[in-house]
Amino acid sequence: MPSDSSLFPDLETIRTLDDRLTAKLLEHRTNAAKRSVSANTPSDDWQGELARFSFDAAEDLEDLMDWVMSALDDGIVQMTHPGYFGLFNPAPTFPSECADRIVSAFNPQICVWSHAPKAVEIEQHVIRSVALRAGLPINSTGHFTSGGAEANGTAVLCALTAKNPEFGEVGSHAFDGQPIIYASAESHLAWLKIAHATGIGRSSVRLVSTDGCGRMDAVELERQIEADIVAGHTPVIIAATAGTTNAGMIDPLTECAAIAKRYSVWFHVDAAWGGALIACDEARSALNGIEKADSVTIDAHKWFATTMGAGIFLTSRPDIPADVFRVTASYMPDSDPANDFYLNSAQWSRRFVGLRLFLSLGAAGWDGYAQHVNHSKRLVDLIVAGVSNEGWSKVNASDMAVACLTPREGSETVETYVNRVQASGRYWVSKAMFEGRPVLRVCVTNGRTSESDAKGLIELLALES
Ligand SMILES: *Cc1c(COP(=O)(O)O)cnc(C)c1O
């Protein structure tokens, strides 16, 4: 007898529940476009229902799942809705969903090669394929992370350790003055949390000014580095963004790489979202310079559209993470930092997340992803052309699938438009700041979004505020 038949049902029960769940999920997929794309605020009644789950008595799993799915039906912003033109949370690829199911059933522990050799080999194969496609040197490695923020945090730890091997033992005291992180004013602000968590302090982050077009100003970067050296600080890492979150702008990577080399600091490229451009032969040159990076962040769960959370940390200097994350534990079966993820990454127990990208890349090939990227770019171009006829302007000169738009009446009316779109329940766009101005941000994140969805959004934006 198993310990508890609700937790470990017999195979016949599993089959019944599994089949029913699959049918229910298909129903949800079928209705994806009919739901409101915006989230309802939880009502008092619903909060009461939630509070009644005291877990004192066992309840029926089928009923529980139905209750949760009905909550998700109207209580979340719908990533799978074709009218979602929002922040970069994808409608997931079907192969990545399949991967999650397979991984859940086997639940391999991949922190140690010897515990799951074939799973680890698959994971490493995906990592190497992405690194090579990004143009990194042949010996580059990396690992999957919970997301871009973790990968960026790993980059900072590597940079600190590479700059001063004493950092691992004595922390920030190893440095003369304060160790300094450089990112642009338009970068993803996880850098502040990372600086806090690593103990070097939030004041160590220099948000270098941009060039008026959302890209780091390389002249200003160098000036800031010089000033910090004069002040007795130690520059440690330049984190260039390749695809800013709000506007899809790419910092001057080649210049940043040259400056990093000149001052012997770590060069990191945060391509969490923009990294997917490596799939496109025509578009990937926008990322030129990325191949010079000491480390790179690419999120599989952004433009590669796998289920969350799946970030990737890549590095051309595998010896550094192996130093940062080294540890010996008597109960661990192996100790090879080249193969055992618990010895070269922040996580210990580790899910087989890479299978999501393995199955997606395998099923679509790089060409399939190029098509996905081009599809989103084409729809954004269509929207920009449509609203331009109505007096709107696109203010970000990005080649990615994002447009920062200002209405004909001026940027004060952005909020009115954003509220209207969200209230429609048919489309979802966000408000963002670009170079200090409010903009309406339109981003295609769903591979099922079509021209008619784009046209519907144009019509809504064409109405006067
Ligand atoms: C999304 C994003 C991040 C953060 O990644 P998470 O996966 O949300 O942790 C970092 N940098 C950029 C440029 C991003 O777009």
C-alpha cells in the first residue's frame, strides 16, 4: 500500500484524472481568445473561498483542480490570449509544455551528472548549441537559471571573483574602494537587487546615461569609469543590455567590449529578451559584439517562448563559476565542476528545465524560431504603420518586436489609451517610460497573434482619447 492514495494514486486513477485534465486544458485553450485578457481583482467572495481551504480535511483533487482553473480563467492577465501585447511573458511553445509533463513524471535530479547522466548531457548540449549560435568560443559553457535576474546575479558574482580571487573569502573587503557595476539607465533594474544581495551595496550600481535613443552612451561609460578609478573605486563589470525591456534597444556592444578590455573588467551582455535574434540570419548582426562577452544572459522563457522560469547563463570562462560555486559535501556522489551543476551554479537540487528548449528547438529548428521572431516583428511593423496613419509616432528605433508609441495628442494621454485598451478585455498593452517620457508599449509575445488581432488593436488606438 502506498503512503496516501491521494498523493500516490493507482495507475487507473491516474489515467482517469490525467485524461480529464487534458480534456479540461484543451477546453481552456479553445476558449483562450474568448476570455478577457485582463485580470479580475479577487472579490471578497473569492477570498472567502480561498480562506476556507484550511487543509484540515482531504478534498477531492478533481474539484480542487477545477476550482484553481476557474480562478486562472479570469484571475490572471492571459499570456495565451492573442490580444496580449504586453510585457515579455510568452504564450508557451507546445513542445515546452510537453517537456514539463515529461520532466514532472520522471522528476530527474540533474544537479549531479552521475544521478541523471543522459538528462545532464541533453541540458549541456542545448547550452552549448545556444552558446555557439551566439558566437561564443567553443569551450563556453553555462547553465539554466530561474530567469534572467538569476543569470545576471551569477554574472556579477563571477565578475567580482574574476577581478579579485580574495572576494570569495573576505567579500567586498578584498577591493580597494567599492566594486562598481555599470549598466545603462534603461537597463533592467535587477542590478540594484543584485548589488544589494551580493553585499557590494546598491550605491555600487552606475546607471550610465543613454544617448537619447535608449542605448548606453559609451563615452559617458568611459568617463564614469575614469572618475570611479580616480575616486579609489574598482570597476568590476560592464553589463550591456541587448534588447532593453521597455524598448528593445541594444547598447553599443563592440564599444562596451573594447572598454571592458581596456579597464580589465568583466563584459556581460544581458540579452534576456533580445537573445532570440540569434535565430535569425538576417537580424542577428544586430547583436554583433556579443561574441566578445565573458558572460551572456538569454531567457528561454522570453522570445524563445518556453514555459517559465527558464533563463540561461552562458560564459566563455567556465573556470570562474566553478570557483564561485565550489563546495564539498560528503553526501554528494560526485565532484566534477565541469559536469555537476551544483558545483558551477547557484542552485543545488535542479529541475530538468533545458528539456523545454531542447524539444522546442528540436521540433522547430533554428529556422522555426527565425520564423517566430520575424512573425512578431512583422506584426509590430503592421501596428506601427496602422497607428502612424492616425497620427501616432514610434519613438524607439528598435528592430525588435516592440514599439514605444506616443499618441497624436501627446504623451499625457498615454495612460488614457492604456486604460482603455486594458478595459476592453480584448487587448492588453502597457505603459512604459522611454528616455524619460511616458509611452504606450506594444510588444508581440504570442506566436498565435494574427494580423486581425493587430488590426483590432489599431482600431482601438485610432479612436480619439
Ligand atoms: C526580463 C529581463 C530580465 C529579468 O529576467 P527574468 O527572467 O524576469 O528574471 C533581465 N534583463 C532584461 C533585459 C530583461 O528583459
